[in-house]
Amino acid sequence: MTDNIFDPKSGELPATIPVFPLTGVLLLPDGSLPLNIFEPRYIAMIDHALRNGRLVGMVQPVQPNERDNFGGLAGVTDPDDERVDPEAVERELSALRGEPEKPSVKTPALYETGCVGRIVQFEETDDGRYIVVLKGLSRFRIVNEHPVASGGYRTVDVSWDEYGHDLLMLQEASSDSGVINRDQLIPSLKTFFDLHGLSADWEAIERTPDDKLVTTLCMICPFAPGEKQALLEAPDLNSRAEIMQTLIDMAAHQGDDAPAIRH
């Protein structure tokens, strides 16, 4: 990781950002995420970002009936929850005023934690798409969501307080800090890649510093959405590396236990 004059410093990140909800897509601080943008609402989102600091928040929608890491159900409404739904109240007031009912915009619930990225590469295509690359800067916690913007994309108020160290990490040099045990990781990783039909430049992996390797593997490996969320919310690099190693080991062992196919 190296300091970049274009990256915002601590205290310079905005209180409100546009977000791009994508299931199974993970952006981490110092990670690099290419995106193919073609929906009109997300074209509008990128246009907005290019005019406003080039920042886009990546966040996963909560999957219906998805079990969280503690055995609970994420994204399921508690029948005993008596909190007021502001949209329902507004619909009732509109009905009392005799106003025509407005169409309801259904947007999936979002995880509270996401990661903001800065657009570092941008390209237009002849068929009306944007090809962009985001550099991960810092995680955030969503504290409030605004009504859908006129362009159709979503914007949220965020807090950076819990993840102030993310920007500081970007200014530190990459290192082999003993974050991972490569003698344990590489054999399991090779099995994991074989199971998923993936290829890799193993010499390049050996040369990659620990912190960059953990970030890259967490982002590109085909983990489940809930697993990727756990990696995102890990408090530090060491914890993230431990979770990643566990996920890879579990998948590799399950592959070893799979029955052989008889011809």
C-alpha cells in the first residue's frame, strides 16, 4: 500500500455517497474492482460520482432468509417489531388527503457495512457502457438512506468513525508481515482453485506481499455472499486472513471428501 495524492485523507470523506448494490461482489481497502456499467440508473450514478469526488460505495443487498454468522436470519422482519414504517405512514396520509397513490419503489435492504471506492480508471464504449475501475479506500456504516435519486440510483448517509484506520493503512508500504502461513494456504488454495475451475500464476502469488494477497484473494475467490460480508467486516487484516484461510480450508476438505466419479 502506498500514499496517493489523489486519495482523500482522514476527515475528507463525504457524509453522503451513492451506492452500487451488488450481491457477491466485494471491495476492500486497497483492492481494485473493475465494473461494467450498463444500466441507465448506474450510468447516472457514475456521472454523479465523476462530478463529486469520483466516489462510489459498494455494498451487498441482504439476501432473503440468509443466515448470518450467528445462526440468525438476516433481512427477515421480526413480527414483534413495532417500529413505524415511514412509507406506510405517508401512504395513509396521502389517502386521507385524497391524493392518488404513488407507485412504490421496492429496493432491497442493504447490509450496514460497505466499502467506498474511488474511480481510478474510466472508459466509454461505443455501445453505451462505462468501464470503470474502483480503488478501495475505506469501509463505512450506513446510518440513513435517502429517497431514490432522480437518476434512479441509491444514496446513503454514512459514518466512517468505525473504520478510520482504513485510510491510514493505504499510506503504509506493503510487506510480508507474517499475516498468512503460506505453507498452509497454498496447498489448500490450489485445491480450492481446482474445485472451482480457476487458474493462477503461482509464482506471482508467491511474490505478492501478504496484505495485498489477502485483499486480492478475498475479493476474487467465489465465496458465498454472507462469507464475503464476514471478510469485509473483519476488524483487521489478521482477522480477515484467518477467516479467509478457514473458508478455503473448509472448501478444500469438502472437495477431498467428495465421492469419486465412476466411469
